[in-house]
Amino acid sequence: MATDGGIHHYARGECHAPSLSHRRIRLQKGLYADFYHFLLLGEGRAELHFDSGEDRSLQGPLLAFLPPQARCDLSISAGTAAHLVGASAQVMVDAIGDKVESYSLRIFTEQRKPVEALDSLLVAEISPLISGFVRELADPSRSSWMVASAYMRLILMTLWRGSDGERSEPRGQGETGSILQRYRQLVEAGFRQHRPISAYAAELGVTADRLHSICQRALGRSPIQLLHERVVQEAKLRLERSARNIQEISDSLGFRDPTYFSHFFKRKTGLSPAGYREIARASAGSENSMLSSGYADWP
């Protein structure tokens, strides 16, 4: 985890007042190359110029979510006010957390295309959160990772709820799909507790055999495989994106000792936690299929 003093390497917050000429901003530049961006546009116009050659006009007021894959320049028209905030993967990991809603937020943030929210009530609700994020970063003497992460969590939750994110999630059919979705949510909230599958099944009101059958049919994996994959995914994220030592990561994931965690991780990945972290650091900024690629890798 970065210290609060280094938050500006992991988050950005900019307030662009109306000006007499248009401004053009490269979103994914330098420190911000892999940031998740949110654009709050006031009355006026802006345009996104994607690297693919596509241009998209925006008419405010609106909020736009721009994932790292949406590589583009932003042009803000003369006379238009805008707030631009961004967060690195490390901040997003903290903001998304591991609560019941976290699975849905991970799916939502892994969209590769921009999301636009035009509803005036949603824009009004999220506007003070964006402004608060910008203010927090504006004062280096008090800028806090915890506060920035908290604002980002509220921004994500508000946008997800207001953009019908829940209804757009991939689901199975009928009761089977509902049980699978609820199991995913329970795992998301409790994967660090290392509960037996029978406890999850009991909470879902089904037998362990029934849960096993549902997971195998829908995903080709057993419930314990899904649970272990979620633990491994979180371990990878923390090894890649935090400065915690192996024991701290082991403790945070609910393992009784770091040796057991190391054995578990190596059995699942073929690498020790230290070896994985070394490869992750050496591969920074490059594509490596061995590494975690995002929040939605867990099925």
C-alpha cells in the first residue's frame, strides 16, 4: 500500500473552469496510463477522441466512466466546466473492497467501453462526491489515501446503482442462476473466513451436493474451486499492487500462518508468493498472461 504522501501517484482530481478556448487532455498519459477515469461535464459540450479513430460527442450535464481500455483524448469546448477524476488499480482495489456488492462492482468496472449517465438526478447525486474527491487531492498537506478510496467507493456505488448495473450483470436462468449469483456474493463477502462449502450451502438453503451440481453445470467448476480461485485472485492483486509483506498479505486473507499461505499459493499457481511478486514487478507495464489482469478474472 502506498503511503498517503504518495496518493498523487495513484489518483488525480482536476477542476476545469469554463475558458475562452477549448482544451484537449490526454487521459492515459504518464502516471495515468492505466487509470480508471470519471468525467463530470457541466452545461456544455466535450468530445472523446479514441485511439481507434472513433470520436464521440458529449452534451452536458452528464457523467462518463472511462475504463483504462478506452484510450482517448478529451476535448472540452470553450465555456464548458468539467471535473476529471482518476484512480489507479490500487485505489480501485481498496474502493471495491470485499463486501457483498464487491462482485458486482468488479464486473461493472471491467467493462471495456465507456459508460455514460445522463439522468439529471444521478448527476446531481454524484456531483458532490466528485467535487469532494478533487478537493481531497487539492491539498497535499492533508490528502489521504483512505479518504480518496472512500470517495471512490461512493462514486462507484452511485454510478453502478444509477446506470442499471445490477440488471446488466450476466446471470443464469431461474432459480439456478439466482443460487449461483448469491453464492458468488457470499464468497465475495466471506472468502477470507475459509468457511466450509457446507456452510455456504446452508446459508443458501440448498445441500452441498445441489450447490456442487449448479456450479459444475454453469461454470464447469466445483464450489471449492471457485472459492479457491477467488482467494488466489485476491492474493495476486495484493502481491502485484500493494507493498505489504507476505505475512501481512497472509494475515489479511485469513490464513493461520504465512507458511500455509505460501504452500496454498504455490499449489494453485506453481509459484511462491515472493516469486510471483518478483515476476509481477519485472513485468510492470507489459502483458503477461501469468499475472492478474483485473477484478473480474474470478468467474
